[in-house]
Amino acid sequence: MLQEMALDQSQSPWRRLAATKAISDLRTDLSARVEELGNTDELNKLIMEMGTGLENIKATETNADLRNIYEQQF
């Protein structure tokens, strides 16, 4: 759902940014807690899918300001 919101160009740029940041924060937290949560294939797959999703969001963004933010932050 967050990725869909981040990719939907009809949403406000701020909503797209918030969705993208939420994905990035979740990915960062999961990556930092892999050992604590159990280093499972399923968890690693989820972390990889989030990374792929972030790359897809960055690649499809049309707003120049958001593209710049994404390049600096994510």
C-alpha cells in the first residue's frame, strides 16, 4: 500500500515523500534488527523487496524536487 501511494503521481508530493520515507525507515529498522528478529530467508527477502521498491519509486518519480530528495536521502 505504501509503495502504491509513493508511485501514484496523482497524490500530493508530500504524501508520496511520506510513503517513501516510511518504506525506507521500515527497511532500515528491519535491517538493523535482523539478528534480533531472526535472520530468516523470509525477512531477508522482505528487506530486499523494500530496497527494490525504493529503487522503483526513485526511477519513476517525475517531480524534480522529490527526485533530488530521494537521491540525497534514500
